[in-house]
Amino acid sequence: MFYYSDTVHTLATQMEELNKLIWLMIFESYGLGEKFESLMINYKTLVRMMKYMAPPPGEYESGLFAHTEKPVSTVICEDQVSGLEIEVKDGQWIKLSNLSPSSFVFVVGDPLKAWSNGRLKAVNHRVMMSGDKDRYSIAAFAIPGEGTIIKAPKELIDEQHPQLYKDFNFMDFFRFAFSDRAKNIESGQQLHAFASLSPPISD
């Protein structure tokens, strides 16, 4: 048990470091690298290990329903059993397959989309299972603490890029996304329903 726990802790720490590195790359791409420490959203990492059971022989079934991420961002480590799919702009679903054992998937969440003033896209994704093997994955979710405000930096707002979303409390949005009020709203439209200052924009 000790070795197992130590291995999981090490992997979780490395996934958190990877998440911060990607955030830094995002900041630098927008010319905000020098303001990384002051503008970075403070968060804690929640690690979850997941098992998806193989479907009955010859069947193709959902392991995880289609959704956009509600944490700020998520880093996923997959095993060699494919199943993760992303929805592209024309509505088609593309399977992420043949990933190497050292590959990680970085997923932009709705709050990071709002922070970027719509520049980053929160992709709709799901897990679809086929074949005779169970699927395992581990995910590191970046979840801000109570009272954290999600707001686009002023550097990302101008005449060509008007502010798309109001400033909002992360936990208020997180609770809304899993509330009865949001259950009939498509996952990818929940951010718009909660915080939009403009008509819906197609990703």
C-alpha cells in the first residue's frame, strides 16, 4: 500500500506541475508571462482515479457522458485502452487513440475559457467504450477555493475583443452547473447561461 500511495502522490505532483507549466505557456502566449504570479488563479488539485468497465461483447456504449469541464482545467493520464473522444466544430466526434504511455491530455475548463475572454475553447468530450478491456485513467482537476473570482485580465479586453463574460465567483458557477437549474442546459452552454454578457458564440 505504501508503494502504491507513493506512486500516486508522485504522479499527482507531476501532473500538477504540468498543469502550471501549461498555464504559464498560456500566459506567455498572451504577453502576460511577467504577470503570471499576480494573475494566476489560485487553486488546489483534486486527483481522481477512474475505471470504465468494458461493455458487453460487440456493443459500443457510453462510459462518461458528453460535457465540458467545470474545473478551471484538467490534466488526464490515460492507459492504452482508447475511449476518450472530443467533439470538433462540425459536430463530429474524434477518438483520441494511439496515445503513448507518456502522453497527457490538457483540457480547458469553462472557467479558463471565461478567464481568456473566449480565446481558449472548452471542448465537449466524452468516453465511449468498446472491445473487451476495462479502461483506467487518472485526472488532476484544478479547483479554486471558496471566494475565488474568475475575471478576464484587462489586457485581454479591447475594442476587437469586448468582454464576453461577467466576473463571477467560481464556486457559484460550479454549484450552478450541478444544480436543478442547469440540468436541462447543455454542458457546453452552462457558462453562457450563467455569466454571458453577449449572445452565444459558436466555438
